[in-house]
Amino acid sequence: MKNRQKGFSTVELLLSLIVVVLIAGVGWYVYQSTKKTEDSLSNAESSSNSTTQKSEKASPEIPADWKTYENKELGIKYAYPKLWENASKPDIVDAGSYTKMLVLTPFTVKYEVSSKSWEYSEPVDGNTTYEPEKLSSDSSKEVYFIGGADADCVNGDIIIIAKSKAVSFSVPVACENTEKQTLKYSIAQKDEDIKKFIELLQIK
């Protein structure tokens, strides 16, 4: 009788142990599944918030008085200040004039100033003041290119040639002293317009 009770107790103990292990296993599985679901929801929410923030950052307002240019053939569309003009052909610049070229590519934004000597160039610091005496009808525009551009010096003339899939346009030269000039586009306003123009291009 005692042996039967011992055997029954051992079987009962084993069954109880198996039940406990099964319950623990099921509990662990449920916990892991719930945790994965919560993590997925949390990641999805974070991703959604991040996307929303990026969308908000990537939507600067276009000033109301700006124009919009679109070239379907080149797949280019952008807004630009009303004082700026699109140039249908590359510009040939007199070597004695002051010309600033802004080259915009998908990877870089590069500023260059070319002056009387082709070998001479310096970064644009945004504070350059153009002397009225040096401004002529041939040098009252600053040449800009969207895409890429090649520049060469031929017979003393600086020739800027836009590469394929590039659009060029010109900007009035900014001059602080407007008494002797009809130009009324300040350096500060021009710099602000260029900054805004680049900002809008970067969201494309």
C-alpha cells in the first residue's frame, strides 16, 4: 500500500512539473509576442513622427512675389525672385567685368568670382561691395547656372558654357551705392534671395 502511494506521488509530481513547465513556456511565448507587437508599434510611431518632421522641414514657403520656372524637357522646376531673369543661352563675359557664377549640382553648391585675370578667383563672402565705376551695361548681371558649367578663357574673354541638362539665368548685380546706378537690389536682399533659392532647390 505504501509503495503504491509512493508511486502515485512520483507520477503526480512529474505531471505537476510538466504542467508548470508548459504554463511557463506558454507565458513566455505570449510575453515575447506581446513585446514584439509593442516594439513594432513603437517603431512605426517613431518612423511616422520622423517622416512627419522631415515633411514639415522639407516644405519651406515660396515667397508670394517669386516666379516659377519649369522646363519639362530637362525635368527642372524651381521658383526664383522676380528680379532674376532666365537666360536661354550661355553668357560670354568680358574679361574686364566682374562676374559671379553659382554652380548648383545634385551634390555641391560652389561660389566663384572671376575678375580681370582668369587666374584670379576668390570665394564669395557675401560682403563684397561693387564699385559703381566698375559696373557697366555688360557687367550689370551675375550669371548663374543650375546643373553644371564649363568656363574657358579665349582671347582674353571668359566664356561660360552650360553643360547639357543645365539652365542658366542672370541676377542683377547688387550694389550698396545706388546714387549713380539704376540698380536697386541690395547685397543683403540678394544674399537672402540666394539662400532661399538654394533652400527651395534642396527639397527637390
